[in-house]
Amino acid sequence: MKKHYHLYNETLPIEADINDLKDLLEKKKQLLENYEEISSDLDDDLYISRGNGFCTTKWAPDVIEDKIEELTRQIAEINEWINEQED
């Protein structure tokens, strides 16, 4: 059964069942991994390009840090929702 959920720092709620939540969790984890990789490369003069929506512009460190924090909170929320549904 699908329920409505509201993720931290997102304006629109999502409607999801446990499988949707697991898929969303994997996507958020991949995004977090990408941002953490970008964060580790910020000292380089390289531009970052990703096939999942990242472009060839240099990201400001504050933007990256904020996104890492947001994704970390969202992943924790999704994990909590999955645990609630599995109980």
C-alpha cells in the first residue's frame, strides 16, 4: 500500500510503497556518493561531469556541503520509513 511521505528539504510529498522507498534510497545513496566524490575533488582545478545530471560547472564547497547534509538526512528518513513498513 502506498503512503504519502515528505522528504526533508523537498516541497512536494511523494507517494510510495516499500519497494518505491527502497528504490529511492538507492538513488539518494548514489547521489550522496557522487557529492562526496565531488567534495574530495574540490581542491583540484578539475570540472566534474556525471551522466546522472551533474554538469561541467565547478561546484562551490558550500553548495556541496549543504547537499551532502540534505542527502544524509533524507537517507536517514527513508531508512526509518522502510523500517516502519517492515515491522
